[in-house]
Amino acid sequence: MASTNSDLEQLGINTVRVLSIDAVQKANSGHPGMPMGAAPMGHVLWAHHMHYNPKNPEWPNRDRFLLSAGHGSMLQYSFLYLTGYNLTIEDIKQFRQLHSKTAGHPEYGMLDGIDITTGPLGQGFANGIGFAIAQQHLAARYNKPGFDLFDYKIYAICSDGDMMEGVTSEAASLAGHLKLGNLIYLYDDNHISIEGNTNLAFDEDVAKRFEAYGWHVQVVEDGNDIEAISAAVEKAKQETTRPSLIKVRTQIAYGSPNKVNTAGSHGSPLGEEEVKLVKKNFGFDPEQSFVVPEEVLNYYREIGEKGTQLEQEWGDLFEAYSKEYPELAAQYEQERSLKLPEGWEEKLPVFKAEEGKMATRKASGKVLNALASVLPSLMGGAADLAPSTDTLLKDYGSFTAEDRLGRNFHFGIREHAMGAALNGMALTKGIIPYGATFLIFSEYMRPPIRMAAIMKIRVVLVFTHDSIGLGEDGTTHQPVEQLMALRAMPNIVVIRPADANETAQAWKAALQHTTGPVLLVLTRQDLPILDQEKYAPATNLHKGAYILSDTEGEPDVILIATGSEVPLILEAQQKLAEESIQARVVSMPCWEFFEVQDEAYKESVLPKRIKKRLAVEAASVFGWHKYVTDEGDVIGMTTFGESAPAKDLFKEFGFTVENVVSRTKALLQK
């Protein structure tokens, strides 16, 4: 690399510092200290090491950058602006304002050059593991001698706060185990958090901790020594068998006479007078704001322009590759478009009633394995629960440090890191990731589920053992409120299928849905396979709710259920008919799909004139009143479960034909 001691480079670093504090001050909100201390690290990455093209932020072989310390977003915005991304100085001035591109924390899809939404500390760190896995897998699938299509790195800047969050430990352990040598993380070690010096709560030796995880660790004592930082990054790039952590000792709010190394610069503007002192310290006019010297802008723009040539070289390589390996090239192009191959649905199994009973988790496993051969981009695993969740792809190996072609992942008992890693994988075009655990343990991964929903990305989550039907493991393992809590989250789809065929259709829906995560909620216990010649076909699942079994005339009552309770209300329908009570049975596997249907369809399933309705679901009753009306009722869970065989539990909590019939009669007598 060229000398990093030039006055121009130092002026560039100081410009980032001043631009950052100006934006925070104008917004009267933000975190000025981190960009001031970390600007040299950012400069080293953007000016000397990372491969990127501002003219095409989606170039497949670009290096990925994750600002896990997302509160320091002005650092990233400054470099995106300076290097020529689709960001103006006016956008910088609108930092943290309504509908601005420059949100308080970097948000994927809002601004070119943001590879992932970070914010909650530790998420970006853990997301990087998914990005690294995806790069290694794409390289194993597509790289050929002389054609290194995918050899990019994943860079991140992390904070003391990231190092404290538990998800970081989970992810770092997994990364070390998998020997993800394409990870290069810079740790902004400034010793300051919101409450004060980190020694209030944090005094461990982070370097030794990461060495124990199997990482390559370097320490740079001076965060302003850009030659030392750059040399450390270069060494990290040469280390291909271990992830790298570069611990850089920085000073938060470097350049601020009164706020340097203080908590006061962490989450609050410096103040007008202190901003002027900083500018004076760095040789800027204290009376001017948002000043970018022309020579600095030209310097960084020239660096950004180099990305055009890098991408052109990659494009030429891919063109030659397409001639040498046309089928592989076409497959990659199709996968990165997020489109599914022609005719893939033909592989979806159809289950017959005479096959007997089958747990929906078992049906899910059969569907996964039926689709695996026609969807090579489909890959995933479980948090040490693949046998229980039926998520193993039986004809494919495991992704390990020795085998990057494997499509089965062993995330270990690390639900939080699994969810975050899946998000990184999903944001790598060419990968359709899924992850699995028990529904109760969705509690451990709600942050990455929420982040996937915010980013509107395709992640499939398989949650099994979905109710008190889990049985003997008892209250700690039986989900009650989780189903409703997940439904309450915007922009996710929750599907609780009633039988094997609805499960197949649920997988179809999940794979076709590219604008947010889809959660499949499946049973441990066996359920009857509904006769599709007698009842409405399972393809109706895509409407969210449908009439599974209707009455000959006007219904007296509507019975609604999801999952394992659908066969129950079908039995109750027959019992009620024996007493001349006409009950319509509605299967409602997905509230979200039903809500986007037109009013005419909704009215056809749940007519407003029929207010006597009973919903049955082995979960919290919260939320059901929207569908059962003021004259309706809900059979659900209002307490935690107990430890007992599933059959006994369902009887104990009222999930019986007799109780459904009794509660229906009570409704009609009101």
C-alpha cells in the first residue's frame, strides 16, 4: 500500500470526525464519540483494503462491511458519502430525521452500501458469521481452478458493548470452530460505555478470550497509528484458517478537549462550543459546518472509482466462467435473482389419509428432503435439535471446517447466534437458509427474528414442539404465549399447519415469500392426515384461512382452529351435527395471509352476520377476539402447562371434543 502518513490522509480522517460531529449536533441526537475515535480504522478499510464499487453496491464479490457498533453510524455514512455512494451532503445533514436515508443506526435497504441492519449490540458481530459461511459455501460450489468467483472478506467494526453481549460469545465460538478465516473484525477498544468506564462491569482479557475461541488475535496499541492498523489488517487477510480479531486501543471523542475518553461523548452531542473547539483543534473553521475540503472529496472519490475496474475484472471473469461452466453460471444467476427453478413445486409431496397419522414436524422433514435436490441453495440446520425438528437433509453432508459444500449446519445450543447467522446467510444472494429449534426457544432468538422482519429478508424458521402437546418436559418447555408474541411482530408470517399436506403447502409459501421471515410452527405429536377428497384441499393454506368443512345450509356457528386443534373441531362438527347444530369448520393456519385477502373472500369465510364463533388453539387466547367477535368464545391457554403425557394435558386443559361441543352449545344459548 502507499504511505499512510500523508497530510491528505490525515485531513481525510479529520474530515470524517468533523462531519460526524456536525451531523450529530444538527440532529441534537446521536453518538459522536465513536466515529471520532474510530475514523482511522474506517479510513484504513475504505482507502486501503476493502473491495467495493459505489456504482454497484450489489456487486457479488465485494467485501462486506458490518458496523456492529451501529450507534456510530455517522462513521459509515461519512465514508459512503466520500467514496461516492448514492448519498449527498444534504442526506448527511438530515441525519436521524424523518424519512432520511441516514437513520440513527444503519438500515439495510434504506441506503446503498449498507450490507445489513445493525443496532442491537452483538447482532452485527453475529451476522458476520452467516456472511462468512455463505461466502465459503458459494466458493465451494462455484469456484473452479482459475475462476475464484467468490473470495471476498467480511469486515466489521465492533465495540466494547458488542463484546459484552452474549450473542457475541455464541457467534465467536461457532466461528472459531468452523475456522472462518474470511472474517476480519476490528474491535474499537475505547473503554467507554454509557454509564462510564467499562471497568464498572467489564474487565476481562478480550484478546485471551478470543484466542481461546480459536481466533487469530492482534493488538494495536494506538488507534491513530494507521500504518499499524493497516499492517494488522494485511496480516489478517493472510490468515485463512482462523477468524481474525484486531483489538485497537482508541480514544472515544478523540480531538475533543473536554469530552475525550468520557461517557458524555458516547450518546449525546458534544455541544456547540465543544464542536467549535474540536474544529479548531483539527484546523477547521469553527464557524462553518458540513465542510468537506475539495482535495479530500477528490481523494476518496478516486478510491471509490477503483471499484468500477475491480467489478469489471470480475465481470470478465464471470463471462469466461459462463463459457466454461454454463450450467453452473446459469444456476448462480437464477439463484441470485431470488427466483425458484422452473417446476420445483412438482417435488412437493402429497400425503394420503390412508397413510395414517403423522406429526407436522415429520411431514416437514419429508418435504425438506423432497425439495433438497431441486433447490441446491436451500441449506440450514438446528440448534442441536435436528433429530427432534426433522431438519436434516439426509443426502447431503454437514458444513464443517473441512467441508464447505455441506448443507447441514450444526449451530450447537446457540439459538441467538443461529438466528443472527441465518440473517447474514439470507443477505447473501444464492442462499436460502432455514433454522430450527423448539417453539419455546424462539425466546432466545427474538432479536434476529425482529431484525429479519425489519430488513424484509427471506429466512425460514422451523419451530417444533409447538404446544402443551410437547408433553412430559413440562411447563419450562411448553410454549403458551410465544405464538401470539410472534404474530404481534410486524412483517413476519407465522404458519401453523393442521396436517401433513398443509405443512407441504406451508413450505411452498415460505419459499415463495421473499419479503420477510416465515415461521413454521409444527407439532411433536402425530396428527391425522386430512382426506383432501372429503375436505377442502390444503392448497387453500395460501389464503390464510379457508372453509375446510361446511354445512349444507346456513351455519349456526363457525369453529376456527389452527394446527393440532383442526382435527379436533372436525370431530366436534360431527358431534354437533348429530344434535342438529350446523357448524362450519375453518382452518386458519396463517393470520397474516388471511389479512391480505380481499374483503369479499374474508366475508365468504367469516360472514359478519354469523357472530357465533368458537376459536380453538392450544396457545394464549390473546388476539383471537378479533376473529370470534364479541359474541364468540376461545378455548386456549390462560395458564402455563404441566408435566404429563400430551393426551392427559389436552384433556386437562379442555382440548377435547366434549368441551368443544359444550362450549359451542353455551355460545348458542347466549
